[in-house]
Amino acid sequence: MEMNIRPRRLRTGAVLRKMVRETRIDKSSLIYPMFIKEGIGIEEEIPTMPGQYRYTIDKMSGKLEQLKKAGVDRVIFFGIPGEKDEIGSGAYAEDGIVQKALREAKRQFGEDLYLITDVCMCEYTSHGHCGILTEGGYVDNDKTLECLAQIAVSHVKAGADMVAPSDMMDGRVKVIREALDKAGFVHIPIMSYSVKYASTFYGPFREAANSAPSFGDRKAYQMDPANTNEALIEAELDVLEGADILMVKPALSYLDVIRRV
């Protein structure tokens, strides 16, 4: 006896179909990037990103209100400090630009907005690289890890709901996780820029954040697009170190890597 068995279609309407989809793209999936700078009364368009702006904290609030009304309630902050130095100290300063923006956003919107922060040093270092440099001009991975942990904890103390390390230092997820746990923030998730390729697609972002390196490039600590096996290793290491969400960047040109991860 032969039977033809066909998958049964869901017959309970569109709502349930959406609930059980493997892939879902809607407003709840979106994270809006905001570039916050020092000053007052500034809302300046970013030339390489038409329609996108850098905001001072007083102007930020209007945009956040607009996003909330549109149903986009997740925001990631990128800071543009007024001053930079060799060690990027503004990144973890109590009165740093992101820390001030977080406190103001939480004061105005409370839990209505979910606030994420970029954890990196390139916007804050005078040389534009993502970490502390050695005398030879190379990034010192281990010294940078200490700073990244400070940055993450300072962001959460100021009101961040999630931290997103984008620096690509080895072992940074583990160090950040341990620092957050030690500070009592065991509930704060980490969204890791797990697979990040050295790419010219970052050009508009570097202008937006004023973070282009003053010499050399970032290929020594970002990834080689010719080696996708490395992507899987990096992603697994981040999961083992405590990452809650993995990111592949730039996404659109690396859909094959996203699929493998």
C-alpha cells in the first residue's frame, strides 16, 4: 500500500503564519544608528549618507521621539567626541558623549527605547585605529582589551541595554562579559561584530563618525574576505566567550558568510 504524504498547510490565517516563520523582517527587527556629537543645536547632514544626520544631545531627542512613534524602538549610539587622544580616553569617560546621550535618552524615554552602544575606540583615538598602539604603530591587543571592558561597563552604568563590540580584538567578548558580570550587569547582552571584513564599504561610516585611520589601514585586525573558514572560527569563539548575538559586516556583500555562520 502506498501513501502520498504532503506537508499540511497552516489553515489558521496570516497571523499564525507570521508567528512561526523562520525568517521575519519587520520594524521589531530594525536597529537605527545615531551619530551623537558634542555641542548644542546641531543637526548636520552627513554628505556620504544623504538623509542621515549627526545630532547633538538636545537635537537627538526629537529624532528618538520620531523613531518611537514610527515603531522603531531600538537604537545604537555612535559617539563623536569633541576631543581625541592617543588612548581614546573619551570612550570610557563618565562625561563622554555616549554616556551623556544614554543618560538623557533614559531620562526622557525610560524603557520605551532599547539602547545599544558601539564599543570601539576608533572614534576616540587621535590616530583613528581601534585600540592602543605600540611604539611600532601596531595595535596592542591585550592593552586594548582592558579599555574595551572599561568602555562597556561605563556605557551600561549610563543606561545601555546592550553593548556591541566592533573592534575585532581577540578575546574581547570574554573580557567584556567578565567585566560586566563583575560589575553586577549579568543581564546585559553582548552583540558581537563577530565577522567584520576590511572593506571600502565603510567609507561613509568613517566620514559619519570621523573615524578614518590617520595612517595605514585596519586589515591587520579585521578579516580577510578570501578565507570564509576563518569566519566560522571567529563566530564560534565569540559564542564560547559569551556573545548573545553575532553580526557579519558588511552584510549585503557577504550573504554567503551569513549563510555559513
